[in-house]
Amino acid sequence: MNENNVVILDDHPIFLEGLKRVINNESEFIVTDCCKNSSELFFSLSLAPANIALIDCSRPKGDLNIKTLVDQLISNYPKMTIVAMGDCPQQQQLSDAMKPQIKSYFCKSLTPENWITGLRHIWTNHCQTQQLMLDDTVDTDNFIRQRLSAKEKIVVEYLYAGLSVSQTALRLSRSVKTISSQKRAAMRKLGLVRDSEIFRLDINSL
């Protein structure tokens, strides 16, 4: 199958419909279902398994919290890639605390182009990670030359999620100059030359 099935969990119908249209416009992805709560999600997955689950960090009252939800998804669908969505730094921090179960975090204000770019990178990284697991001769230390600072790590994760330097600066309430400096420092430590190489990282090992 050429397409990667995507299921979306979010209780905002306008956002759901918009994101579905953005993703379905690309031939390599297809949204199999849009769910408003965890019960709908598990029912949907029982009928049509997905490769990627986009999960809103903000869960409605009475629904499973994000941690319990992700734990149950991993237990039932261990090969599925889970991506958290949110719109504030606290939600990204929550997502970061749940790695490696959650593979990445996408800001809900991303442009349509960045949503697709982010999904492509997530799926490419997933496939590369699976290959690394099969090849025990690969030295994972090659991904990290030096330890990144906490701020550098956050900047790299935002860039990996598809945000630009300007968007990252806005999200983190820092200047573009500061983010650019931290990006250069992180790339130097990681041994990266081109921006595109950021998307080839095993982001969960940072």
C-alpha cells in the first residue's frame, strides 16, 4: 500500500475537517477517520488500523487523559506512530515527557505545507528507526556528537516538527537571533551541515 493511513483525534470539528482536507490533498497520506473522543478512536482503529495517530493533547472532560490514552494505544497498536498536537508550551512539555511513546509534537498553528512536511519527516524517521532496530551494527552514538543544552534540544525539536526559525522564536518567546544562534550551535554539535539533515535525526535519542 502506497498510502499511510492517518487517524485524527480532536474535539474541534472545524479543525478536524480542515486538517483532514490538508492531509488528503497529498497522495501519500489518507485520513481514515476523524474522532472526537477516545471511544470513537478505539472503535475506528478496530475497524481500520492506522499507521499514524494525531492526538490532541487537550482532552475533553470525561475522556481519557493523554497519558492513559497513549499507554492504551501503545499496548494495542505498538507499531503505530503517535504524534501529539497542541497550541501552548505546556502541552509540548507534556508531549516531551511522554517520549518515546509520543514520537513528536506538532503545533496546531502550523501552515498546511508544514503539516505535510512534518508528517513526511515523522514517517521517514519511523522507517529509518525500524531499519536501525534490524541492523545492530549501527552505532546510535553517530546521531549525537555532543550533548545538546536543554534550550538547543527544544529548538531542534521545533525545527524537526516543521517550524521555521521565526515561528520557533515566536513560540518560545525568544528573538530570532537567539534561536538562530542556538540552531547553529546544535547543528555543530550534531555534525550537521544542511538544514535538511535535521529531519534525518533520531529525534528521540536527543
